[in-house]
Amino acid sequence: MNNLTRPEVLTGFATGWPEQQPDVMVISLKTAKGAHDFVLNKEQALLMARTIKQTAEKLPKPRTA
């Protein structure tokens, strides 16, 4: 894999709504390379949530030791 397609491990996730602009959601993703902030409108936030839920439902159950 080249550097453009290699996934990074997500170590932190935070969301918020700016006081001066409550119509958008700010999502902060923390990786080994630093934090990255993204602004989403309502439709984008709902699509992201739906996609995450659908993907999570397909994951196998965690292995126990």
C-alpha cells in the first residue's frame, strides 16, 4: 500500500456544535499524525452515522482470551 491509501488507527473521536454556527457538526479525529477536524452539515452527519452503523453491524464479535 502506498501512503495515500494506508489507513491510520483512530485513537480519538469528538464531536461538537459551534455556538455561533449550530447548523453544522464539527468532528475531530485523532491519529498518530495529529488531529484532523471536519465540518459536516446535517445530511452529511446522518449519512456518516448510518454508514458507521451499517459497517459496525457487519463486524464479527470480538474474540475473548
